[in-house]
Amino acid sequence: MTTMGSLILRTASRFLLPLLLLFSVFMLLRGHDEPGGGFIAGLVAATGFALYLFAFDAGRTRELMWADPRVLFGLGLLAATLAGVPPILVGEPFFTAMWWPIEVPGLGEIKLSTPLVFDIGVYLVVLGGVMTIVLALAEAEE
Amino acid sequence: MNPEVALPILIPFVAGSLSLVFFRSNAAQRWIGVIGTGALLVSSLVLLYNTWSHGVLVMEMGNWPAPFGIVLVSDLLGAIMTVLAGIMGFAVAVYSLPSISADHETFGYYPLTHLLLAGVCGAFLTGDIFNLYVWVEVLLIASFGLLILGGERGQMEGAVKYVTLNLFSSIMLLAGVGLTYGMTGTLNMADLAVKLPEVENQGLVTVVAMLFLVSFGIKSAAFPLFFWLPASYHTPPVAVSALFAGLLTKVGVYALYRFFTLLFSHDVGYTHELLLWMAGFTMITGVLGAAAHYEMRRILSFHIVSQIGYMIMGLALYTPLALIGGVFYIVHHIIVKANLFLVAGVVYFLRGSYELKEVGGVWHTRPWLGLLFLVPAMSLAGIPPLSGFFGKYMLIRAGVEVESWGIVLVALVVGLLTLFSMVKIWAEAFWKAQPEETGERARRFEAALPQSAVVLMVLPIIGLAAITVFIGLGAQPIYAIANAAAAQLLDSSDYIEAVLGVRP
């Protein structure tokens, strides 16, 4: 793996990773009514970490991610499942969308909702799942 | 609004994701395993009770009205199956505590088990055929993972056959779903039950019915495409085998019951005649395969196949009594079959082998285990007063009533051969003395097994055996539930009214 890391790739991936992560958050948040959403955003974020993995190695990528990808996967699945629960508490069927729009000065209206929680869950599942596979492959090769 | 309909799917998902979050700690995963499956069992019992007292329960997911959104429907058959999934999950979770090695736990045994249970419960409760396909995929993916846990050579060999045939069956299922949608413009089961009889080209409906028949036939390991099951079920850890034996093929059987009562009951003379032939051949090939083998788990695997034949026989005869017998048989079979695998597992941990030629003498050291084996074994063979007797009695009587003598004869002979297989295991593993050549290994295994492990493994066996005895001695309440479930299957107007809000 380390043989692939040229100086250009290493430098570029350092700059690209934060950009890709920011872009993935943008994709995640605009997703409900416009193109985007948790799945594609999770893939973009995973691309950033995968690029870092190609430039450096599996150990450093693990250090960079704040949690083990499997934990991310579990947290995401938990968030996505629990996103369906709040409607039950107010007597609506499972997975009914609930919206809590709030006005933030300077930013305009922000729509907090259970679909947003679900999307964040999907984001974490995709990021965790892809990184579990990629890291396992990279470590097997090393 | 019935939140209890979604709970049996929700609970395994939450438990599964929690055990992923705590993947570093095997102890935490064990606790989540036992508590999660226990909660699943409780919620499924609540569901059955409410379905029994209030009739068919429906939940429209995301508040999208049927037939446009996905509905979860709990009728009595679905609720009964969910309870069985809960019992299996809990029993296997307790049994797993001492019997699953730390390696397997680290590689995701518990998350996969919860995912499997979620898929199974989802398949039992959904009222939408595409959603059914999705749940079947969920449980298949989980079962692929469980099957190759440990990655031994034999497991890979079995898994290749298992994966190939099941993917083939999934393609058939998806094709059938697509064609059904093309014909009727709906995927909701209740809506389909109304619209399928109105389709102009009834010949095409029968063709699609055949696609579903082949697909679910493969998944339930019915003749002629059953060979993936005996090739793979004896390879994973025994707790996994027990879970598979209890639940996986029964999803196929459940889907056959659902599809060929609610949806495709317009041409019974053709479809159910075919099912009857399938049932007969499934019974015979399964039991003959079992007679030829001397490995406990292989014998038991072949018996799953032959027992599937009885369940399909109940559907194929398509009389009230036959359907009651069929539902009763499913209840009895799931409990008994899983229990036999669990007992075989204990014999392995005591003697170090599943080969009947290499084990023996369990009766002399642990007579109570012999008795615990006899309960499910004699029940499987259909000895009164255990649960299997009543199931077989009802099915055979239903066959006599419609004068279908061929299948009656087959069912009786297969029952006798089942007894032969069970007595073979009893005589070899329990009665005869431990063979000298393998005595050393047996003593080593028995010495290495702590007493607490034995207790944890035997507790679920006692529980399941108690249920078997209860179904046998107190057959009346189970018969009453099976009776009501069969009535709902034969007259689908309650189901349709609950989902669509109008009486057909």
C-alpha cells in the first residue's frame, strides 16, 4: 500500500479529505427535497478516507477516523431505526415523518425532522460499511 | 394504530445495532443477545394475544395509506410464526452463551443473529410482496454470514451451494413480483387478492404462480431443489444450525401458505395438485436421505426436508382440517427440530464428534440427556401423546377425508421411517458403549466441559421439550389457534377488510 503514496498524492489527499467531508455534509443536509441524501453523502465521505488510505496506510487512517468503522455502522443503524420511533409516541404509525422547523437568525429556516435523523443514520452506515471493507482489504494486503 | 405490529422487527434491529456498537466487548454482546431476544419473545407474545383478541392488525408504515404504501399486517398465521421466531431466538441466544467460541463472537455472530431474526419477523409480518422480497434478502444475507462464520473448508463448500441456489430462487421471486406488478399495478397482498381474479389472462396468473412456487419451493427445501440444505446445514456452529433448522425453511413454507391461499387460490385443481406431488416426493426423498447417513446433523437436516413435505401436504389438500393440521405441524416442527439440533450439540460437546460411529454411552453418564432427546425425537416420529402425533393425525385424516390415498400412504410410511432414524440416533449415541478408538477424545472433551456450560445448554433444551409436551398434552388451545388461523387463510375477507378498509 505504501508504495502507491507519491508526494503529490499525499499532499493532495491532505487537502481533499476535509473538502470531501465538507461536501458530504452539504450533500447530506440538502438531500431530502433535492438530489443528495445519506447514501451518496456517506459514499463521498468514504471516498475521502479511502484516498487518505491510498496515500498513507491503514493504521494512520484508523487513527484519523475518530471511531472504529464498525461502531459507526452500529450507531448509524441505531439512529436509522430509532428515527422511526418518535411517531409511535404521539400515536402515528411507525416511520411517519415528523418536522420541527425552527427559525435561526441569519441562516433562515432550518427543518429538523425524523427523515434527517434517518439520513444521518444511512450516512454513518454507508461510511462505516465501506470503510470496514476497505480497511480490512488494505490490512490483509499489508 | 398498532405499534405492537412493528415491534418484533424493531427490537432485533435495535439489539443488532447495539451489539455492533459494543463489538469490542463479547460480554456486552452476550447480554444484549439474551435481553434483545427475550424482549422479542415478549413482544411477539403480546402481538399474538392482541391479534387473537382484536382480529387482524394493520400498520401503515410512514402513514402512507394502503395500497400505496407498505403495510405491516399481523393475522394469526403471521403472529404465530413471529412467536415461534421469538422462542427460537431466545432459546438459541441462551444456548449460544457457552457454545459459541470467542472467535465467532468477535466476527459478528450476535449482530448477524439479530439481523436474521429481524428479516424473519419482517417476512412474517409484511403485507407487501416486494417488501417480502426485501426481508427475505435481509435474512439471506445474515444467514450467508452466519453460515461461513469460522471459515472452514466444509463451510465454504456448503455455502457455495447454499448461496447459488438461494440467489437463483431470489431472481425467480423478483421476476414473479415484477410480472405481478405488470399485470395488476399493485404490490399490496390484500389489493392483489382483489385484483388477481379480475385479470383477463388467467393463464398468465398461473404462470406467475409457478414462478413463486419454484422460488419458495427452493427456499423451503422442497423436492426437487432441496439439496442445498443437507449440503450446508451441518457445517456451521450447532447453535446456528438450530436457528436455521427452526426458522429459515419455514419462511419459505410461510410464504407458500400466504401466496397459495390469499393470492393464487383460483386454480386449485392445478396449483395445489402440483403442491401435493411436491409434498409426497419431498417426504420420501428426505426420509430416505436421512436413513442413509450416520452423522447426526446430516440425519437431522434430511429430516427437515421430509417434514417440510408434511407442511406442504396440509396446504396442498386445501381443506379446513388440512390447513389446521398444517399450521399445527409448523408450530410443532419448529420447536422439535431446533431442539434436536441443540441436543446433538450437547452430545458433541460431551463426546467430540457428530459421527454416530464415534460416539456412544451418553445414557450411562447422563441419562437425563437421553430422556431430553427422546421427547423431541419421539415427537418428530409422531408417537402419542407428544405434539407430532396430533399434527400427523390431522393431516392424515384430512387426506383420508378427500380420499387422497397416495399421500396418506406416503405420510404413514415416512412417519415409520422417521421413527427408524430417531431410534438409530438413540441406539448409537446414547445406548451403545463408547467405542474404544475414540474413548480418549471423548474423555478429554467431557473433562474440558464446565458444569455451568452444561446447565446453560440444557436449560433451553428443557424449555423446548416442555413446550413439546405441552403442545401434546394440551393440544386443545393450540388446535383452537390453528383452527382460527386456518379459517383466516381460507376466508381472506377479514384480511382484505383490515388492510383496505372495505369488505370484498
